[in-house]
Amino acid sequence: MADDFKVSMLASGSAGNVTYIETPQHKVLVDAGLSGKKIDELMKSIGKSLQDVDKLFITHEHTDHLKGVGVLARKYGMDLYANDKTWAAIDGKIGKVDTAQKHVFQRDSTQLFGDLDVESYAVSHDAADPQFYAFHHDNKTFAMLTDTGYVNAKIASVFKNADAILMEANHDIEMLRYGSYAWSLKQRILGDEGHLSNVDGAENLSKMIGRNTKQIYLGHLSQENNQVPLAHLTVEQILQEHDFDVTNDFKLLDTSPDWATPLTEI
């Protein structure tokens, strides 16, 4: 069926990150960087229930991706997936979780779950062993990328011509440089283990977008060093400079840490 692979960015930003993906056989989350109560509210806002979620994929141990993991695992019994180093880094941060719910998903590998194939890939970020995921169903792909300082050839190959993409547009470089952050934090964000800027995200997208690409979400915007209209305009202008018809070729969509994007067919 054409409408059986759906996605919603429940929350995306420096304050918290949660993504929901569903197929006929599975309903899964990527990260749970908000309170369990807030995630429950966001799920209900798209007409879905946490009781139906069977898997939660963890990208890394930072709080804006991890905050609600323990609560959701204990309350709803969902299976958790992360690589070995991330599990070690999480130890003590999510409370007691049944060992039967903990599963290892090593980076740069693929696991098959019925009608959903999940592919992991390493990213460059200041965490133990950060990785993100691409989800494949019925010859369609939704690929996710935030929390990285740069994009390597492996990631680019996964994203090439993906049907839907979540791409980081974390900061406006000038806002960050002249903002209130300490110089050490600015260096971290701008470095190879930091975050992609609006310009970085756009330039990488220009090499990934293909005929199949119909939805692009701009994610993980900094509340201090970015603005939604600015990120959107910057990415749109750069893609137009690369001869993309942003209005007709695909949808360029905004995200927020406070509200969920509509549950949308891929």
C-alpha cells in the first residue's frame, strides 16, 4: 500500500528530540529526549498511543535525546536499541530497565524487523559512539541526520535519493559567533564533533536530493543560535542556487521541540 509508511517529528531541537515511525507491523521511536508526559501528549496530538510502540532506537546519551527513555521503557515495556558504547554511557542515567528490553545495535549495521529494515551509521559528535538510523520499508527510505559536525561518504550514500530526510540545521553561524555562548562552547558546536549549520545542512542536502526525495525536515534547531524562518530561508536559497525547484520538487518542512509535525506518508 502507498500509505503504510508514515513519520512524524514529535520534537526536534536543542531542547529535546523524538521521532515516530510506523509501518503495518511496527510503531517505533527514535530517541526520547523529553519527559514521558510530554512525549505522551505529542503522540496523542498525532492520534497515536505510546502503548502501541514496540521499539525505541537510541542515537546517543545526551539528555536531549535520552531524558524520557527509562520512563517509557518501564511504563510501556518497549524494546530499546543502542550500540555497546552508548549502553555503557547510558548506565545510571535511565534508571532500572529490564535486561530483556535492552538490545545491541552496533553502528554501521542493518537489522531486519519484519516489514522494517533499520540501518545504523556513525556520526561525528562528542558522545561515546553516536549513531543515527535510516528506515527502509517497501522500497522507500526515511533517513535521519542531526548531531554531527560533518557528513562523510558513508552517510551521503545512505541519504542519496532518500524519500524523506531529517537534516540538521542547528545554527546560523553569525548568530552563534556573536551570541552569548562561551567561546569554548562555540568552538564545540562549530567543530568536527559539533553540529551542522544551516549552510552545512543545505550544502549536504544539495548532494543528496534525488527524484524520490519528496519530504525534507529541518531539525535540531538551536533555540539560542537560530530561528525557524532564518533556517528555512537559508536552506531554501542555497537549494535554489543548486537549481532545485523547492516549491515543486519536494516539501521543505520545519520542526519544533514543542509540537509534532503531522503524521505524513512517505
